[in-house]
Amino acid sequence: MCRVLILDDNEDAARQVQDTIQIHNFAPATVCIRLDDALEQAKNAFRHGKPYDIFLIDLVLGPGKDGIEAMKELRYVSPDSDAIIFTGFGDVESGLRAYRAGAFRYLAKPFENQELLFLLEALKERRKAQQENNWQKIFSKMLESALLQTNFHTVVGVVLAHSLELGFERAHLFWIPTRKDVEKGLLLWKKSSENKSIINFRNRTFSDWFGIYHITQPYESIFLQSSEIKIPAPDAKLTGYDLPVGETAVLPLISISQEKLLGALVLDFRWTEKNLNQHERSMLNLFMHQASMVLERVTDYERKQLALHESDDIRILAREVTKKAPSGDLPMLFDEIRRQVNNRVSDVSNFGAAMLDKETNELVFYLLYENGTRKQETRCSTTRGLEGVLILNQNEVFLKDKNEVKKFIYENDIHMEGKIPSAWMGALIFVEDEPIGCIFIQQFGQQANFSENEWEFFLKVIKQLSPAINVCKTAKNEREDKERVQVLQRASFEMMRIAHHNEEYFWLTVLTLATSNFGLRFNCALLFLADDNHSFLRGKMGIGTKNRRDAFRDWERDQQKHYNFDTFLKNLEANNIHRTPFEKIVSKVSVKLDNRALAISDVMVSGTRKLLSESEVKTCLPSDISRRFSLSACALLPLRAGANILGLVIVDNRHTHQQFDATALDRLQTLLDNAGLVWETLRQNQKSEILLDVNYQILNAASGQTLKHTLDSICEAARKISEADWAVIYPIRPKTNDLYTFDTDSIGHDGRLKSPIRSIRIQPSLGGVSEHVLSEGMLKICDMDGNDPLVENLELNNHHFIKAEGVKALIGVPIIDPHTPDSLGILYLDYQHPRDFSDQEIHHAKSFASLAAVAIADSKRLDEQRQRERLKVALETAETISKELEVDEILTKIFQKLITLFKQTSICVLEYDADENALKFAPITPKFYRIQNQKYENRQAFLLTITEQGSIACAVARKSLKTHKPEHINEPDVSSNHYYLPLNHKTRAELCVSLMSSNGDLLGVLALERGLINAFNDDDVSLIETVARQLSLAMERAEQGERIKFLSTVSTMTAWASDIAHDIKSEIGNLKSLAYLIQESAPENLKVCEYAKQIDESACNLSEAGYWNEQIQSPILLENALKQCIEIYAHQRAITIQYHFDNTQDVYIQASLTELKRVFHHLIKNAARAMEYEPEKKITISTHLRSDGHVEILLQDFGPGVVDEEVRAYIFHRQVEKKNKNGGYGLLLVRQLIENNMKGKIKLLPFDKTMRGAAFLLKLPILNTSPSVE
């Protein structure tokens, strides 16, 4: 619609034109008759933003200015208006002048209405085309200028500047960017451009403007009148912005896809009350799209440029980090990431990086900074902390401030330890959509926050670096794997060395390699070894614990200490090994290989590993194992040595719940195979050593033991080497009537029997298995239940031993004399399970048969030789006894004979002391027998009252005292005899035979000791019994001879003493007479009288000795008699006497005081002689009342004592010769007086190094009642 102003001085004509225009709805028209009115109307219209489009002016206006001049003035106040001049008819000149002045057309009067309307329509179209052309030029200029720019702010300025060229007074551009765009500084929320006199809103932000946020699809421009925009602009009022008077155009800026509102361009005429026509509005919609396009383009360009710069930064960062990835050093790599990220993230003082350990389902923090301080590596469960939730949810977490942190912790029910961060962001490290770890940054404090820009950069960095981190982790795993393989390879060499030194450490090394951080890292490992017959598995070694916390503590401790194989070996050498509870527990476990151990039996039979789930553990493993160790899913691996299965190892991951890795199991199997070969090699070496030992034993030591013991040793060695369940050797006696008989007493055997041992001593029947072996040369049965025809032909399944013991395989080898073709026996190796015998096993069986042949042949020859030697010894013993009377001489010669027959044998005789009820070493014993046990080295007597460890000799003596007959004990193994007293630690066997008199009294015990078990056989016992009988006769005869000699000596001495006493009596009278005469002749000389008195006393003393004959016995009080008899002699020799009377003050004895004086005279004289050079001469006299009606009197001096054992033995039996002196009969007289006259006994107590002097013990009978005193 156009607005028209008509200026004509002819009002009627003007009204007619007005009617024509308005009737045809062309445009509203204003009529003015005067120019001044027209100018006023034009000015007002232009000022209100509604200028006239067309001026219709009559050329002739009356006086004054014409229409052309009026046109000029009107267009001056309304420059955009066009004009048409009405001229007179035919006035061409005026029309040309009007054209020249700027008129659109001139129209000559009179004209038709249609002509006017046509002209007005043409003008309208012209104006429209002209405006469109102008705006198109502005649009093109805007596009051209904007497309040349790459800066968003510049492009915004271009859009706003060209918006004003469209005729608007103000142009404001409002942008609705993303949060990221704002934080990156890429865009501003609002731009503005306006006349200089108007306030600029540049770089201001607003929550809304004229309802921009309420614009919805389809996005079209909206045009608001001033009345419509007064309310929706609260932000505008706050800035001092005045609302426009005219129409406001709000052009939405949209994305190319028209799916997103980017902002709005707001155009208005401010104080000009102007409205836009429809065409202008349509053109502005085009401008809207062009502005949207250039703004979106520059925005995208800047985003891309920023992304390119950011990508370049990340690429450089990634390149620097990736260079270090192949090192496999994750802590160093993460530290480098932290350093690089610090260039773009404001605060990395609290930075962490963790990798997921799938074995333990834990996060391993390889790098952790707290307030800029680096912490030690640590672990935590994935169920704890923000990091754990990050891994479990597999979603990145961005918590910009404290409120978001608290909300996230609450919503996810997170257990936090330590201080709660105020801001936190964490990104996952992915490999093929699988999280392998995370990196996080956190902040603390009131002002802590992360920007969107930092978060986006952080995500991109971690995403870019995930491959490098994975490379580093892979390199780390490969390095550790390589080190692990190198350790396992090295272990193969170390195990042989360790196994030679210590079997326990060998198996400990194997299981340590299976469980340690430097090994295969299983949680626990249990080793079971099969017994020889493969019927049981017995726990040998274990590593592990039920306590999960203890297990992780041990692993972390080893990791912190960098515990490796070298450290383990050093600790092994230092015997400083950390033990785990399973080692002790497993040693108590024994598993029978039957149907109740299905899984274990399967592995032991098939030789292949087996995996069990947690539910299968409870059903397929013995309860003793599953209960004791609380196993989860586990693997059972055989311990193999070639085709032989030596045992198995059980491993599990009960603490980490990690699935079993096939590679780790393969490596463990290889380790076990190597260990099995090492162990088998060691066993073979041991077998060789055993074979050598047996050879040595047979060839060098068999003569010192019984044939059975030798054959038992051979069976033991054969069973160990052949792995048989039983080994039996049947020796054959010489043929009688062409029949074989077996020496059942010498059968060798090794192996646990189900039936009694006597079952192997049953004589084999003719035509049976043994007969077959002897006739055919060998018997080999691999499987009793197989198809071997020999099983049926020989009726093996009915054989008593095979049937009773469940034998399933056997080898029978004849034992042939190495020097003759004679059969000496049969060797059987029996097995509980079928067995394919190798050539080596058959060779071993024949080797042991050969050893047995040597042993049996040598035994026979030795038996023959020993029989001859026994006969010779018996004859020589009898001859010795017949010639000699002295016991010492007899014992010396007999011992020498026995030693030649019994090699490496200790021999002694213990004599029986009836008074003490004890056995004592015979005087000659030290020459042939020495006590080597320091505990008993001073032991001289063995009381028969002591039973436990009282000695086997005492046990024999007690038996003979009861039976009054010779007894013997042949103890093959003294360790099993509770009577045995370990005088010598090397003693293994002992033979004791009692020595008895002809009237059944015990004389002593003959004892033989050897360092071998079963050292004395029945023939040896018979020989020793013969020697003992002869020795008893010799001792009895020697005792009688000694008694006769003693009595003869005493009789001779008594007669000689009586003769001397007769002569002394004659002289005593003379002395007494002379003493009397001296006193009478010189009574005044007191000194002479004193001498005469002493001579008289001496004569009286001599006279009291009288003749050597038996004195009258009478009751005397013991203590008084002792003092009376002792003190006079002690005083004469200046000896101090100490008395120790024990409740004997009222004790009487039947004796002659004179004889008692003679006894103590000799004893004190000997003591004085012994103490001649001692500084202190002292004698102690002690008494002790016995319960058997006797009293003991002990006299002990403090001289050097009687050390010579030979003198001690015969001190009361024969004359004791004194150096350069005659005599030595005093103690013989003492014995005669004590034994014959007083019915007592006297003896010299054993010499004691701890006490000084000689000690004589007198034993005298006491009177039952005290005699009455007359």
C-alpha cells in the first residue's frame, strides 16, 4: 500500500483525484491546497516513519511557486518520495522540465482515471524494484564482506553495519552460544551497532531480549510494535535502553539445518515512528538467512580452527608422551601426562592415574599427587571412591563444583575416605571399548572449579593417549613377562643345585615361583607327592593363607621391597624364609587315591591338568582338602617325570578371583615338568648311591651283621629304586633229597604288609611260583588281570601272598651263586598296580639279585668260618681256664679270644656285690671296655633295684637271682629296650649272659656290645653261654683258690706271730725286772724314775698282745669302744679325729676289744703312712645303723687315696708289697679279724676323684637287745 499526498490549488480537482485513488483501494491520499500545508504534512509523515510514497502535484499552483518548485521542496523533506506533475494539455516543455527536476512522470490534463491509476501502479512497482535492488546490493555487500572474514566478531560487525544501511536506526545482534563456546572465549552473547548518539550494549549478556528465547520453529522474523515490546524487555530497561517508537524487526538467526536457534538480529527505527511494508519484511527474511549463514560459517570456522590448534597441541602432547610409552614405566608415563596437561588445565596439584588389576579387581595407583606432593603407589577396591564408580559405571565423570560432587556421591552411595574434593573430573582409559584404567584431577577449597574447556581438553587428551598408555602397559606386561620367563628359565638351573642341598627348599622354590610376584602369581599352591605304591598322596609343601588381608599385605610388602628371585635365593641361603600357614597345614593332609578323590585320581592317571569350578571343588576333591584350605575354583596339575606321575600341584586364585590364564598354566606345567625331571634325576642319583651303599654294606660290612639284616637292607634299596610296593628275598638252604627248602629265619623283606609278616615265611610249594622262577630263570607279570597265560598256569591269583596283598604286577629273579651254578634264593618285587617293566627296571632287579647272591654266599662262607672260629674259641677258653687260676689272667685271655671272633665288639664282666645288691665292673674291665657317655663316665656300680635304664645286664642279673640259673638277653636293637642304659652312644645291639656259681649264686654278668643291629645270632648266643659257664667255673674256682691262699697266708702269719710273741714274753719279764731295779736304785732321781716307769708301761703293752689266738667275745658299746680303740693310736701319730655318729649311741656289738684295737691300729697306721706328707692329718669316723641288723663304720683319711685299680682289687686278698720294705700283711689280718672273729665284712670304697683319701667301710652285726650291766 502506498501513501499519496495531493497538492492542487483547485480543491475540487484534488478531491476528485483523491476519490479516484481511494475508490480503487490504491492508497490513502491526503489533499493540500497550499504548499505550506503540504510541506508540513510531509515533514510529519517522515518524522513518524511513515513518509509519503508519491506526491501528486499540479504544475500551476497559483501565485508563487509552481508545481516543479514545490516538488523540489517536498522531496527535500521526504527524499525517498516520488512525484508526478499534472501539466496542461500539450505543455510538453513543462513535462520535460519536470523530468529534469526529478519527477517520475508528468500527466497532461485532462486525463482518464485509469491512466492515473496505471501510472501510480507503475510507480509503485518501480519503487518496489528499486528498494529490492538496493537491499540486494546491501545483502551482496554484506555477504561478500562477511565471507572474507574469519573472525566472528568482525563478521558480526559487518552484519550490523549493513543492517543499518537498510534504513534502520539501530541494529542489535544477540547470540545464543553453548556454554563451551562462552568458556572458550569463542563467542559473545550479544553484539550491537547503532548511531553514535545511542548507548552500545557490546559485550553485555542478557537472559532474554524481546522474547528471543521464546521463538520456536518454524523460525520466521517477527515484527513488533512499540506497544508490544514494552513489557518483554526488562533487561533493556536496566541498561538505559529506550524502547523504539516505531516497528521493531526481530530476525531469528538459525542453523543451516534450521534445527537450532543461534541468536537474533533486532532492527528498529528508535524514535522514528516507522513501519515496514510487506515487501521489506520479506526481504528481511532473506537477510535473516544470509546473516545466519555467515555467522554460522564463521562460528564453525573458528571452532574448527580452535579444534585444529587444540588437536595440534594434543598431537604434540601425545607425541611427547608416546615416545616414553615403550619403556613400560607407567609411573613415569603418567607423570609426563600430568606435566603436559598442566599447560592447559589450571591446577594439577591433585592428580592421579590408576590401572585396573583384573586379577584382584582393584585399582593400582601408579601415580598419585596430593597438594603437589607425590605419594607412594597404592591399591584400592573398585567399590570405593569416585575412581571406583568411574570404572564400574564406565562413564566419564565431570563434577564442576562442590554441589555437584556432593550430589554425585549421594546418588551413587559412594564410600569416601579422606577429604571430599570440591571439584572432580575423571576420564577412562579405554582399549577396544574395555576400560583398563582412569586418570583424574581433583581440586579442594571454596573457589575450586573446572571449566568446560578444561574438561573437554582433558577428555580429548586422555582419549588421544589411551593407545600410548596401553602400549606402555603392554610393554610393562611384556617386560614383566619376559622377566618372569627368564626367572623360570633360570630356576630350572637353580632347582638342581637347591635339590642337592635341601629337598624342602627345593619344593619351596617350586611353589614360590608359582605364587610370587616375580613368578606366576597364583594366590596359593599346594604340593602333594605320591607314595611308593601310588596308593596315597601326602602333603609335602604349601604356600598361601585363608586370610585375604594377610595375602595382600604380603604381596604389597614384596612389591615395596622389590622382592625378586635373587632376594629369595639369598634368603634361602640365610635360612630366612617367610612361611605361610598352608605349609604347616598341608603336611597333615593325606589323600587316598580312590573314588572319593575323583579329580585327583584322574590327574594322576591321565597326567593332564584339570580345572575345577568352585562348585566342583566341593564334590570332586576330598573334603580334607576343600575344608582345610577353603579352595575356590582351582587347577590341578600333574608333577611329571617323563611318563611317571610323581604327584600333583593345586593352585587357585581365591583372593583375586582371577580367571585362570592358559599361558600361566602352561608355564606352571613346564615348571613342574622341569621340577619333576630334577626330582627324578635326583632320585635316580640317590638310587645309584643307595646301590653303591648296599654294595659297600654287603662287600665290607656284611660280616658284622646277620644275613636277614643284610637281605632286609637289599630289599629296602631294591624297593626304593624299583618303586615296588614290596620286596622279598627268600634264601635257600642247601638241597636235601634234590628238594629246595627256604631259610625262613633269614628272609629279607621291605614294604608295609596287610597280612602278618609270617605270611611271607610260608614255604613255597613244589611246582609253584618259586619253582618256576628257579627253573625258568625269571618271572615277569605286568598285569595280573591281563591275558598273560602264566597267571592262569601258575594259579597266581590264588597265591596266598598275591591274594592277601593285592599284587597286580611282579618280577621274580633267581639268586645264583656267583662262583657256582647253585641257586641261593629268589628275589621278588611286587606292585599294587599294573606296570610295564622297562629294560632298566629288569636290569635293576637282576643287579639286586646279584647283590643278594653275594650276600648269601658270603654269609654261608662266614657261617662256616665262624663255626670253626667258635669251636676254636670254646676249646681255647676251656684250655685257658684249666691252666690259669687268677681271674684277671683268665678274663684277659678270654676277652682277647672273643674279640678276634666278634669284630668291633666291646666286652666286659660285671661282678655281683651281694652286700650292695649291685653289679660292679671287674678290675680287668677298663682294658677292654670304656664308658664314652660323659654322663656316666664315673659310674662304677649298677644297682639292681633300678629298673628303668638300669642296664640290660642288671635285668639279666635280676632274672638269675630269681631263677638261680644262668640267663641271657640278646637285644637286637637296644633303642627298643627300656632297660638299656646308654653308656656308649654307638651301641646298637647287646648280648648279656649271667655268671652263676655251682650252687646257684650270682657271680656277675658277661656283656658284649656292638654298633650293628641284630649283631648276635643264635650261634653267637650259644657260644657266649658256653664261655659264660666256663668263666663262672673259673671265677668260682679262683675265688676258692684265693680263699685258700688267704687262709694259708693268715695261718702262716699267725704261727709266726705266736712264735715271736713267745720270745717277746720272755724278754718282757726281764724288762719289767730291770725297770723295777732302776726305780729302786735311784729313787731320788725323778727323771730316771720316769724313764723306768715308761719302760714298764711298754713292757705291759707288749705283754697284753699275748699269743695270736682267738679272744673272748663280749658285748661292747660301739661308740665308746671306737673312741677307746682309735684315740690312743691317733694321739701317738698326731692325727685329728672327727666323729659323725648317726643314732648309734645305744648300739652294742659282739666283739673283743683287743681285736677291735688291732683292727683300728692297722687302719690308722696305714692312714698315717698315707698322710705322711700332707699338711693336715685328719681322719673321720662315721657310723650308720642299717635296717638289716648291721652297723656300718666308715673310716676315711685325707691322703692321696688308693688309685691303683689292681691294688684296690686285691688289697684284702694278698700281701700288698711296699717299696723297699717287708710286710704288707696288716689288711689281711684286719680282714681275718673282721670276717672270722666278728662275723662282719670290710671293703675299700671305690676311688672318687671328687673326694680325697681312702675310705674303708666296716659292716658288723649288732646285738638285738642291750646287755644287762652287772
